[in-house]
Amino acid sequence: MSPTGSDWFPGTKQLPLKRIQTAIERVQPGGTIWIEDGTYQERLRITDNGIEGRPTQIQAVNAGQAKLTWEMDPQTIDELVWDLADGLHH
């Protein structure tokens, strides 16, 4: 993930995606989505991913340098772990 990426890219380190939502839709259960520094303005919809004992993870490459906002108050992404059994939590 990178603010300068493209959702047409494959989502690799060299060719990152732009939107976190796109990565959520593409990641395999139990995978990790790495977020580069920057501000991401989007509202996430997590429907069904992760396996009990192997949660899908969203992690910042540099803790505290990636921000997620859909309103006026950006939320810093240190590590978000989404587990199908538990839901989304910090």
C-alpha cells in the first residue's frame, strides 16, 4: 500500500496498491497488508477474511507514520489485526 500506488498494480513492494480497501479485497486469509507512510482517506469495509488462529493483519511499515481518515480526525495505523472470530481491533 502506498499513497502513490495504483489499484491497477499487483500490490507488490515495487508496485503497491493505492487503496487499503483494494488490498483487503485481494489479500488471502491470514495474509498481511503492509501500509507505507502517508494519509489514506477512505472508509474500510471488512466483510469476510481471516482464519481462526491466522488473522488477516494490517500493519504500518513505520509505526505511527500511516494515517487512516474518513472524517476530520485521522487515526494512526500502528497495527490493526482483523480476526474473523473477533472482528477488527487495535
